[in-house]
Amino acid sequence: MDALKKNPKVLLACFSIYDGNVDTVKNVSRILDSDAIDCWCCCDGSFFDGSKNSKIKYVKAPKKNGLCLGTFRLTQIIKMRHWIKKERFDFVYFESVHVWNLFVMFGVRKVKFFSSIHDVKPHDDSHHSILDKIYKYILKKSDTVFVRSAFSLKEIKLTYPHYSNKIDMFPLAVRYDGFEPKKILTRKILFFGRIKKYKGIDTLFEIAKKCPQYSFLIYGKGDKDTEADLAKCSHLENVFIHNEFVSSLEVSSIFYDSDMVIFPYKTATQSGVVLDAYRFSRPVIAFNVGSMGEQILDGTTGFLVEKNNLDGFCESIAKIGRMNLSELNEMCKNAYSFGNEHYSYDSCANHLANVFKSKI
């Protein structure tokens, strides 16, 4: 028992096809693995990098987090359960919500489960009833459920008060490789990520009209709900649209080419794109919705604007636009430093290590 207390065996699992989630579990598991914690990782085989690591288990995961053809790949699920039982993990941590998490929880006992929930309330109301059932099952089966912001912590405890003693918070994490100062001013403004209605693409159109002296770069895949808004944006001469999925290899050059990153979101829980902006040393501008006020230090890492205040948003753009290279780089450095301190893999690993050690 004493040996077990000194060296808990932990599995970090992620069945998502999004590289950000998988990158987190692979890197955090590597940091956690030590004399104090025996840490393993399980993720989709499409992320195999050719290296030999016996502590990484690759599986053939579905192409969607929800229901799809690959969801009921029973042979794969059964093999994964058997492997988890064979390895006798003390803890299994799920980085993101996925239907396969439920299958593992249902079929594996004598393990403490830890789960993370990114969006307490879905941005798409059509998924609300399904996610409500999934969240209740996760809360029932998990020892601890993590949300990613104080805003979400308050929200989930109000929604599921019966499980409030199981709920904790720690932020998202991304890779921080090093500060990259700007070498030239480009007057380019970036809007990045999946293009959804709640992210305010219609508002971005109004902002771009009011700021013709700047170039607006829209990178990300839209959907049917945003087709009309993207079409309107495409008619503006100062807007460039790349309506496609962006590979991880392209991301850094896109951020480094811009002077700032904007978030005209109507609603938000927390944004992984804010963390991306910080890791690529870029200041951000956002409406103060959801947990944006937790992620952004107003006037230091960027600017927070009162919700729906278009003129205030444009003035914040102008504040950054009036900066010389030295002034902008000071804000870029602030953004990187704040992100590296609060949202790095090391920070995430340290938090999880303390949780696992306290639970053994």
C-alpha cells in the first residue's frame, strides 16, 4: 500500500480527433511520468508520430466525438477495456467529452475516473438534451469533474447542484515553445478557429466595415449557419477568407503574420484560441462575455470590450494599431508570459499531479 501511495498508475485518455486535445494528453503524460507517478497515454492512432513509446496506447477512434459509424466499433472498445484492466490503472483521466468515455466507464471498475467538460452549456441548443444525459452520467461515474473556468464552475454547480462536491476547475493547456517578437507591423487582424454563429461573424463584418485601414484574415471552417455571413464578408476588400480546416503545420505562420487576434463572440465559455494567440505572442481583443474576463488582462494582454459595443471594439483595434513596434512587442511579451504561466503543459501537469496524489 505504501508503494502504491508513492507511485500511482495513471492513464490520460483522449479519443478526440482534434490535435489540440491529443497534444495535451501526450505532452502532459510525458511530464507527469516520473518516480512519483507512473503515467500512460491513450489516443487515436492517426496521431502516431513514428516513435517507440510503450506507454502510449493508440486506438482507432471514431471521426466524431458524438454518434457516428465508428462509435460502435465494439471490438476496439472491448480490447481497450481489457487493456485498461490488465494494466491496473489507479486513475483514468479523460481530457475531453466523448461517447467512448462512457463505454470505458461502464465496462471498467476498480478505477477512479476524472473527466473534463469544456462547454457546460452547448452553443448549439439542439444538442442540449443529449449532452445533459451525458454530463449526468459523467458526473455520476467520475470521482472528479473538471471545468475550464470559474465562470463554468459557477454555471455547472448551478445546473447540477447534486454533484457540486465532485466539481473542480483548472484551465485549458497548450504548448508554449518560446516568445516570438514581431519584426514588422502588418496591420493584419486575425479571426481564427471553427466559424460558428455564436462567434459573431456577422459582428466581424460590421467591425471590418468600420476599420477599412486594416486587413482582416478569417481562417477556419464555416458551416451552413454562417454561409450568408461569410458571403457578406467576402464582398469587403479588406477581408480575406480561408474557409477550410487549418492544419497544425500552418497555424504558427498565420498567427505570426498578424498584429492582433480578435474575438467578437456573442457567448463564450473559455476559448482555446485565446491560448493559441498567447503562445504565438499576440495580443487579443474580445467582448467581455463568458470567461473572457478570466483569460484576458485588459490593457496588458489585450483589451476587453463591453458586449455589443462595436465602437469600443474598433477603438481597441485602433489602440493596438497606433502602437509602434516596440510598444506592440511589449504587449506581445505580456500575452506570452501570462499564457505560459497559467496555461502551459507544465501548469496542467502540476495541477493533475497534486490531484492524483491527494486521491490515492
